[in-house]
Amino acid sequence: MIEGVDKKFYLILGIHSGKLTIIDAMGKNIIKEVDVSVGSNTIFIDLNDNVYIMNGKNIAVIDRNYNLSKIRNIPCNGNMQIDETEKKMYVSDTDEVNIYDLVKGEKIHVIKGFIAADRMHFNKNKTKLFVLDVLAKEIKSYDTLNLELVDVYKNIGAAPCDISLGESDNYIYIANKEVKNGDYPCTINLLDTTTKEMTKIDMPIGSNISILEQAAYHLYAANTGLNQIEVIDVQKNCIELGISPSLQILKRIHISKDKDLLFIISRNRDGFGAIDVIDTSSLAVRDTLMYEAATVLDAEIVTVSEIQNGKENLVFMKL
């Protein structure tokens, strides 16, 4: 790890350069550059702070010291989950989900039967894997021990784009984009996995929800249509308030592993970017990092790393 106390860093991966750049967020100095040889669609971090960078054809693995460990020839569409205990990596590749040995990188199983497998999530104890098929408009759950199908949840909305599991896997929040002409407005549906009944949480007119994140009693929905984050009370299933980013174009949100911080990425049309750091307990802005787009001209990924009293908290986000 990068040594330091009370320091902040952010990491940026260049789409075209294929370099992971570690920058001191306070002094804007480049600490280290790592050539990962791939651009990126998305990244994933496991519980051991290893970083996995995917570009559709390969997965680059960077260890906790920010050194390139290996590059795996693994096709994927940008979504993956890792079971560190069982040493398995689950990778979606359009019409199937492939399972790889995490150490050897060898394919050990395949789950077929999808049209467009997209978002994937484990339940808390990782005994079930939930897979959203965005074209079939359904969610399938699998037993991670034998990889057999447990259940299928159909008719989950007109245009599902993201899911978030509740504190237990008895509930799943499903974001649905607005379908053209407003025939089917943007909604967030709450699915009871036991009864298969759904409760609709209506969004304001003009909404377009792209990402869901959850912490304790709040669900955070990135509303790119209205350029704000909808904070939803999961006990009342209604919008509590909206949080506006520092700049005009909301790009992405991400929650920290301990769920204490929500990171909001935004840009403007003049070449500037911002990362707002929100305290999830008070919903107050703790910090804002501003940067010029020229310094990250072809950036795809930004990572905020905060080291306090020897404890490091890594958060990876796509710009």
C-alpha cells in the first residue's frame, strides 16, 4: 500500500494510454504510474484490495501495492463478482455467466440461458447470486454451492437497468429507465422475493435512474435526467430529499465498502470535474475534489483512497 497518514489519493485509468495513474488528491502530484496494457469498461475491487480492470476481452489484476499482477484473457461485458472464500470469479459475457478459478484463471463452470446478463450481486453471505437480464426483463437467482437455478423473477419493469439487494435478500430494488414517449415512466420497483409482489416508487417527471446504491435505511439513486441523487427512505419507500452534485452533469455514484461515504462524480461543459464526498449518516458534504478534465483527458476510472490512522478505504468509480 501507499504509506501515509490522513492522506487522500485518487487513481485514474486512461482509456487509450492503458496506464493507471496514482495522484495525490491534495497536491495533485503523480505518485506512481502502472502500465496495465488495457483500457477499461469497468473495474472491481475484492475484499483483499486487489483491483480487477475489464475491457471486454481481458481482465488486468493489480495487487494491493498497485503493481500489475497479471492479465487474464477473460471475455466479459463489464460486470463481475468475486467470492474470496471459495476463490471464484463470476463474469458476465452477454448470454452467459462464466465462473473462473480466482487463482489459476481457468474457467470451471458456465451458466447459460440469458439474453443479456448484466448486473450481478451476491446476497450477504454469498450463498446466492442474483443476475439481471436487461433484455429478458427478469432476475435469476442461483445457489452458489451447486450453481443451480433457485428462482426467476419476471415482469420486473419495462426497462430494468440496475438492481440493489436490500439488507436481506428478501427484497430487491430495481431501477427502470423511462421508455420513449413516456408510455412507461422511470420508476424504482421494490420486489418481494418471497411473494414476488412489487411496490412501485414513482420518480419525478424527467427522471432517468442509472445506478442504485444502498446504505442502512437509505437507497441512493443516480438521476441523470434531473442531475441529482434521489435519497429514498427504505422504510417508507419514498423520496426523502435530492442531493445536487457540484457540477451540471451527473456521471456516477459509488458507495464506500463500509457504507459510511457516498461518492458523487459530476462534470461540466467547460472541462472541469468534481467528486463530492457525502457522509451517509448526516447526508452532509464532507469534501469536494475538483479537477481539470485536461489532466484526465482520456480518463475512465477514478479511485479515491483515504488512509486514516493506518486504515485504508478504497473506492473505485467510473467517470
